[in-house]
Amino acid sequence: MRSIWNGAISFGLVSIPIKLMNATESHSISFRQIHLDDGGRIRYRKVCELEDTEVESSEIGKAYEEADGTLIPITDEDLAALPLPTARTIEIVAFVPADRIDPLQMDTAYYLSANGVPATKPYVLLREALKRSKKVAVAKFALRGRERLGMLRVVDDVIAMHGLLWPDEIRATDDVAPDDGVTVRDKELDLADALMDTLGGVDLDTLHDDYREAVEELITAKAEGHEAPAAPAEKDGGKVLDLMAALEKSVSAAKQSRGADGEGDGDAEVHPLPAGRSGSRRSARTAPKEVGGKKSTSTAKKTTAKKTAAKTTAKTAAKTATKKTPARKSTTKSTTKTAAQTSTGSSAKSSGSSTGSRTAAKKTAAAKKTSAKKTTAARKKASA
């Protein structure tokens, strides 16, 4: 790493020589401006407005512009002569718990390295003191022409410093907060908790810049003369019309995603919606009924045709019955008379046949008696 500033940490009466280095780096891809007609580079040149000529960097100085446009030149020597105690010193002013620092104040991060062997012992002393106290150091330092606020903390075995914005540089939130009067129910909070539990944690080291990778693929394809990669299909966003339904769908989708990745912990709980919700949401959450078998289309069509035919026949029969009621009445009367006559004849025949049967039975019994008498007489004669 390249040092961007040399100075010392002032820790009471202890002075620790250090070198300041950037702790972060940008991986964003930068582009050049070109002329669309011929592809020529577009450059910004520094031109003096009075002479209308381009000037070199060595000829450029600083000036403060007043409200009326008057420019007051300020030289580097003027700034160096200012009575600024933090010009080359990171002056620690307090030690506070880390949660006292508002993340909104966080700015650029730097690494502080011990500058030389004599600085090693006091450097390690400050590092271990910060570790054991579990506090951070608030300091003031000057960099790039202005005094700044900083926070020192330990990262691994290195003292890191975060530049902090001054408290008056943080804007108030009064004009940003939503209007009052919005209430959130406990069931909605329960679903939000369930969604957070289902999503779980993440290893920050696994996160990467998808946009930068896509830009690199685009540049590579164009450099090799290939077509640009196709854009992925946009996800169906839309407005959130029902917060509860959106939360439930989010929990369900998160569970499915975690289940597919094998990372689900099963701790999330989804609370059912109270009765009275819209039917569409209720039907969406109801489990589908199991069906034993599926009827074929042809069978369904035949059944429908039979039902239709039966209905048509019933209607036709009803109309016919209404029109022919008198004829049916006369026919019914004649039919009733004939049936009565037939019944009388049948009764007479039945009575006659039963009388004949009784007479034949009496004759048969008399014949049997006569035959028996004759047989007895014959046996007596034979024995005499």
C-alpha cells in the first residue's frame, strides 16, 4: 500500500509516528467520453478565461470566491502557516463505546501503520488498550486542506481510522419521515419477523458486484466481436396492494429458496390471517383438495349431453300432458269400466272352477269307499 500521509498519533504524552494508507479501493469500471461521429476522445482542458489559452497544472493556484464574484487568492504557504495543531497529528480527544458513533457519520476508512521501529511499542500499546477496553478513540486530524473528525478502532492487528462527518454535516430527518397516523398491527410484525428469520444471515464475503461482472462480460464480448449478452427477464414487481399478502408470499418464496439451497432452518412461523379477508387471498392459502381420478373429456361431454336430452324430454312431455288432459280423462274412464267388467268375469270363473273342484273331490271319496267294501267282502268269502 502507498502511504498518502505521514504524521503521528498523540495519545496523551505518548507520540506514535504513523503512516496513513487508504483501507478501501474502488472496483467500479470507468468510461471515457468519445465523439459519436468518429470515436475521438473528448477531453477537459483547463483554460484561462482572460487569455482563452490552456494552462499547465503548475500555473494553477487556489482562490476563494466571494458572493459578488471577487476572487481572493490563497496560497499553500498561507494554509501551512495557520496555527493548526492537527496539521501533522492525529489528536485523540476521547474514548467512547462504539455504539456512541452514528453510522451516518462514517466516511472514508484508513489503515494506520507504525512508521519505524521506535513506533512499534507505543503502537501495540494503543492497539491492546483499545481491544481490552472495547472502546473506540475519537480524534481530530487535518488532511487535504481541512480539519476532520476520526474514529480509531482495531481491525485484526491493525489500528484503523474512519473519517467522520462533523455533527452539523448530518441533515435532519424531519422532512423525510413518513406522515404520522400509520399503524402497524401485531400480525404484520409477526410476518415481518418470520420473513427475517427465514432469510437468516449471510456471509458478507460471498457477496459480489453483479453489475460490474455484467459490464466486464459486455466489454469482453464487444472486444471479441460478439453480440452483447441478452438482458435477463425483469422480475414481476408491481405495487404492493396488500401488505399481509405480500409478506406471506415473501415468506413462502424465502422458504422455498432456502429449501432448494439446503439452508433452511425451519424456525420461521407464518401466522394465519383473521377471518374476513378477501376471498382471493383466502383461496390462495387453502390447500388444494386431493382428487381420486380425472374424468376424461369425452365422458364429461356425454354426461352433459344426456342431462340436456333428459331435460328436453321432460319439458316436451309436460307440454303434451297439458294439451291432451281431456282425452286422457275419457280414456281413463273407459279403461276403468273395462277393468271392472273383466274383474267381475274373472271372479265368476274363479268361483265356478272352485265349485267343480269340490264336487270331483266328493265323487272320488265315494268311489274309494265302495272299492274298499268290495275288497273286504271278497276276502271274507275266500277265508270261508
